[in-house]
Amino acid sequence: MDFNKYSQYKDMFNNMSPEMKAQMMKMAKEQMKVRVTAFAKKWFSLPVLTIAGVLLGAVVGAFMACFGDILLKVSEIRSEHPLYFIPALAIIGMGIVFAYKKWGEGSERGMGLIFAVGQRKENKIPLILIPLVTITTWATHLFGGSAGREGVAVQIGATFGHNLSKKLPFEGASQTMLIAGMAAGFGGLFQVPMAATAFALEVLIVGRLELYALLPAAAAAFTACKVSSLLGLEKFSVDLATLLGDQSIGFLTNTENGLSFDINFALKLAVLGLIFGLVGAAFAKVLSLAKNFFAKKFPNPIKRIAVMGVVLSAVFLLLWQGRYSGLGTNLIDLSFAGDSAASIYGADWILKFALTILTLAAGFQGGEVTPLFSIGATLGTVSASLVGLPLPLAAALGYAAVFGSASNTLWAPILIGVEVFGPEYMPAFFIVCLVSYVCNFGQSIYKQQKLKLR
């Protein structure tokens, strides 16, 4: 310390008037308050946001358990009575469009709105989105539309997270809690918390992980997964080792040459990755083109969904009375049945591909991910003989890789493979999903997905 300067400042302070001293003390206190507040925000923001992530995960997990349970029940009702519900798809579609026009407040943009807020282009997600997207998705599935459910889960989680962030006085809380909410929704519904965390971190901007939200997102995803599981929502998983039997040994190692890497098997995986990558890219591209085409063909959204709903109803009924309606979990189950080659038709994947695109382009609600799982699993079953791989393995790889290609994500599909089919197959999922990701030409089902500036 410079004692001479200290003495000078002390003498100056002593010579000040009482009013000046009071003003100086007030300024010093305010400056100290600002510094303490900044220090607290810097060092306490992450723990607080993580705790908020746990609370968010609990709420979203409970909501996902309710949403998922009702969705499965309405799907069962439709499957048991297809002739009662599928013919009314157009009518319920008009009701969906009317509801969004009447009460939507812009929430009809769905994932587009979530991406706009996540990329800091907008700053509001109306709470009305939650009941609207929930009820309209139930209606879409009850009346036979071919759609998914992850869009609902992610939108609901993001809406809860974004609105919770308004109560938190931390810089970046909005984006952090939005990402945490996305992870909670995906993790709570599919019960794959590691994949959900990766998906939420990497989907907003291609090529960049939003690592500042890592801990809150992971806390939200794991909590949501646990809560939805405790409330009775079942996780889809496959015991791939049992299905493969003796074939499960030595996939990536050549047992004849010790533990050397099996190049032939790796090349087969790469070929599968190429196929899955091209199909995922085609799905994303055709979906975008179809939405634009039908929006121009039928500018009135009610007329669009009415006309397309009538056509879709007829097609769904003609094709085995709803085989391609709903999530596509029926096709996924068949892909991993004991005799999947006899259960899956060669055209299953392309028909599910086309009808999902038409359903979403018409304006029905849901998502793309579960149909993509279905497309990938059935495509894998068909492609297995082409590359000489066991059917269950090829179906499992397609399940993850087509989703990864279509969503332009890498780590999420790899971790889905791990959490659904078992960690011992991670090397195979890594190779296939990596090739699939590289071969998707930058296409994405989320057209608002932002490319990282290099």
C-alpha cells in the first residue's frame, strides 16, 4: 500500500463538508453493492440454474407422463376402431387450425418459435402453446394422422423453461432454461436422459454445443426421466444381445486375428450409414418442399387440411386400415419381433416416410422423431441383407441414424443407440451415425436450425 497516497486521501476526506462526506459514502456503498451483486450472479448463477433445472425437470416429467400415457391410450383406441376415427381426420384437422387461429397467439409456429427464442431472435413463448399443442396432438393421433410426439415434448419443456427463466435474475437464464426445458421434454417422454441432453445442446446451432447450459440441461433431463418413470410411463428398450444371440460376439473385432479391428464389418456399417444418411436427408428436404408446395397450392390453411385430410383418411384406410397411422411404434415393434423379415414389408419405410410428410405438411400436430425411428428401423430391416448384417442390428442402427441425419445431430442419435439398445454396441452406432451425419448434406427437419459461422 502507498501510505503517502493514503494519507492524502484521508486528509482530503477529513477536509470535506458533512454533505460531501455523506455523498461519498453513498457512492461507495452503491459501488460495493454492484460489485457484490455481480460476484453473486457470477458464482451462484450455475448452482441456482441447476436447481431450477431439477424443479423444471420434475414438472415437465410429470406432464410428460400424463401426456404420454393419454397418447398411448388414444392410439390404442384408434387401432381397435380405425373405421370410427380415421374417416373424420379432415374434420378434426379443421378444428385444429381453427383452435390455433382463435387462441394460438403465434404458437402455431411450433418448433419455429422455439428456435427463434433459443437463437435470441424473439423473446416470448405464450403459455397457451402448452394446452394447444397437447390437445391437438392427441386429436391428430386419435384420428389417424401419421406424426410423432417429440415436437410436443420439446415445445412444452421449452415453454415451461422459458417462462420460469423470467423469475431468475441471471444473464442468459432465458436460453439456459429453454435448453434445459427441451432436454426435460425429450428425456421425460423417451426416458433417454443422456441423448436428451445432447439433443438439446446441439440442435439449436449446427456444429456447436451450448455447453453453458450443460449442467442445468442434464439435471432437467435426468429428473424428468426419473419422474415420468415413477409415474408409470414405460421406456422403450430392446435387448439386442438376446435377439442377436451368438452373432453378438466379435462385431468390431476379428476373433481370428486376436483383437484387431474388423475392417470388413466397419465398411458394412459405413454403407448402412450412407443409406440412412441419404434417407434422413431426403425426409428433411421433401418435408420442407411439401410444406411450401401445399402452402402455395392451398393458401387457406383450413381448406388445405380439409382436402389433404380427406385424401389421407382414404389412404390410411386402404393401406391395412391404419398400419401407417400414428407414431409408427407398431412398425418398430415388428422390426424387433422374432421373425422381423416376415413381419416387415419392403415398402413399409417409404410409405411411412411419405404419409408422415403429408400429415405434417397438411398442418396436423405432432413431431417427426418417432416416425423417423420407425422409418429407420424398417429401412434397416430391409437393408440388412444388402450388406450382410443381422436384421436386429441393422434395424437398431437405422432407428438411431435416420433420426440423426434428419435432425442434423450427431451425439443425440449415438446416445439413443446406447440408452435404448445397450452400451456394448456404441462403436457400431458411432460409425453408422457419424457417416449418416456426414452424408446428410446439411438437411434438417428443423429449418430454423442455424449453421455455425466459421
